[in-house]
Amino acid sequence: MAEELIVTNPATGEEAGRVDKDTKDSIEKKIRIAHEKFQDFRKMSAADRSDLLFKWAEKIDENKQEIAELVTLEGGKPLAEALGEVDYANSYIKYYAEEAKRIYGRTVPANGDDTRIVVTRHPIGVVAAITPWNFPVAMMARKAAPAVAAGNTFIVKPASATPMSAMKFIDLAVEAGFDQGVIQYVNASGRDAGEIFTSSDKIMKLTFTGSTEVGKQLMSDATSTVKNVTMELGGHAPLIVHSDADIEKAVDGAIASKFRNAGQTCVCANRFYVHEDVLDEFTEKFTEKVKALKVGNGMDDDVKIGPLIDEDGYNKVMKHIGDAVEKGGQVTTGGSGNHSGGYFVEPTVITNVTDDMICMSEETFGPLAPIQSYSNLEEVIKKANGTEYGLAAYYFTENYKTGIRLTDELDFGVLGWNNGAPSAANIPFGGMKESGVGREGAPEGLEPYTETKVTSIKL
């Protein structure tokens, strides 16, 4: 009898489901099947791959409610957010259904009139993906869609905490007409799957979303077979409210950035820097709106803040809150947690924040907004950049010169200028420094799933 992974509902602590765990042999068998299927799938026309992706998108739309309920059941996020995630995930399927027909080559002028040079792009091979629990269908779709659009076969290892929604997503691809060997999933520990994926000579590309620590290990292991890798890793996003900001706009943007999925996103604002001239006004209005956010089971009506994913996540957030208070931070709302059933933390705002607090140097991954004041732009740019991470940053200003300076000088891959949620299928997403390698989304997200060939023809 196959070993099972038990999936727990973080809102109740109760069992949400069970899935069969893959053995090493079964994972390697699926890799072999993917390698075999690639030989035919790579020859499929771009138009036919596009049609399959559009049919997959139709299946997702038809099953949107069921998928979203699985996302909420196993991950805890409010159902409205889960429905939004399904739409967001499907936007990548639809976008790359179009881009499948736009994988262009080019001709290059040669030095002599008796030579023609042609550049073509080809699928890379079997693609393996390891995806996170916080966006179980969106992060998978962001990898699967460009991979198959380019003619590759695809295997995903979803997070063990949230496998059911990703499995349903893949099952729908097969229902839509994809061969079962072209798009597959495996369930195993991240460590076991990572070791198998990185050592396999049949997997040509590895794409991972998760912590920087794990990403570094996967990159190191992938060198043994010189794999192409895309890494979307950790973040520690600053949010800057300058003296000339529209405060209402800044408050709404801060809410959107900070409290999505209870603050459990790699791009959510972790450090708030508010100019001293608008500190009191921003803090008062921000606190008022945070107080109104309803905490509870994501299946319940009007809930805005669901549970944290597990005990470790809960303990980390409570540690960050406790450390900030111990070092002089002032709680303006929230500050408490409850783990008698699920892992709930009140959305928390802390002022009088200093640089020695853990939350200002470590990613909290929870509903904590620490606010620190600043007096000049040069100072805040230096503080914002003073981290090994470079994924996302947010800034609010109505002055175009200030905005352009921040755009130029902030060392982050994704910037939100008066925008707390700057992400879409048609824009490139990824980080600088230790926040990752490569980009996902847009044409930039398709290129890493192809190899470039040059043919020099002597006439």
C-alpha cells in the first residue's frame, strides 16, 4: 500500500485529505515517460499547442469554484482570494496559449554574400518544477504554461502542505487533451524530489519558487548536470510613503500589499518607511483600516485574513511581534494570536520601530506591518537597499522626479509606484541579488524554456 501525505486544514487543524506519496522509483518512471513523450510533443505545431492550452483554460474556468475551495481548504486563504488566484493562474495559461505561436527566430546578415545565418529557438526538454504552498495553482501555472507552450514536457512537485489544488489543475490539463506524460505531478518531500530532479540526466531545466536557502541548495546540486535553472526566491520588501504621497492611495496600496494571503507572500511589504511629515496621518488611517480586517476561516463570509499555514509559521510571526514590543515597539492594533484550533494572528501594526528588531532584517511572512519614520530620500533608499534580497519594493509619491529616482535607485526586480499589487501574466516577474535568477511571465518568461540554435549556411 502506498505511503500517504496527510493534508491539514490550517483553519481547523483537521485533516483535509490524503494523497499518495511517490516513491523514488515512481518519480524516476514519470521522468522517463516525460522524456519519451517529449520526442513527439516537441514536433507538435505551435498552433496545436496553443489550442491545447486554450482548452485547458476552458476547463479551469468551468471548475473554478472547486479549485478555489481546495486552495482555501488546504492553504487557508479566504475564498475570495482563492477565486482570484485561480483567475490569476488561468491568465498565464491564456497568455502563453497566445505566446506559443510567437516563438520567433531571425536571420542575421552574414559577412559574405555566399552565407546565410539563421537563428532558431527550440524546446529545451523535460522541465521539472517545485512550487510553494502559498500560491499552489498560480505558481504552478506560471511555470507549466510557458514550458508546454514552448514544446517541453513538464513535471511538478507541489508543496506537501497544499498538493490537492495543484493536482486538480494538472488533471484538468489531461482532461483538456494533453497526453498524461506531457504534464504530470509527483508528491514527495521537497528534499527527495530535489535530489532526484537535480541529478537526473533526462531533466534539462529546473524551476523553483521558495526560500533562498533551498534555492541555493538546488542551484548547487544542479551544477552536477549543468541544468538551466529559474529561481524565484525570498524577499524582504520595503514600502516607502514619501512626504508628497496621496495618503489614501498609500493606505489602500499598503493594505493590498501587506495583507494578501495573511502576509504570506514573497512580495508583500515587510518594512514600512514613512516620512516624518506624514507619519501620524498615515499611521492613523492605516491602523483604522487594518482594524476592520476580519480574521477567520477562509470559507466564512467577509473574512479577509485567514490562518497561517502551520505552527512554524505562526511561531515565527509571534516571535517577530514579541521581539518588536520588547525593544520598544508600540502596537496600534492587533498583536495577539490564537492557535487553539487553527493558526490565527491578528493583523498587527507596530510603530516606533528600530533597525535592531528582527522584523526589519528577516522576512516575517505574516500579517505584521512595522512602521519606521525617515526624514530624507537618500536615507530611505539606503535602508531599503540594505538587504541581500531584491524581489519587490513599493513607493508612494505624487512627484514624478521622486518616483523616477526611486525607480532608478531601488535594487529590486518588481517595483510598485503607487501600486500595491504589481503582477500580471504579461509583465516579467523576478528578483535581483539573492531573490532569484531569471524572470517569469511576459515574453521573458518563455525564453528560458527554449534553446537557441544558430545555423550558418554556405551557399
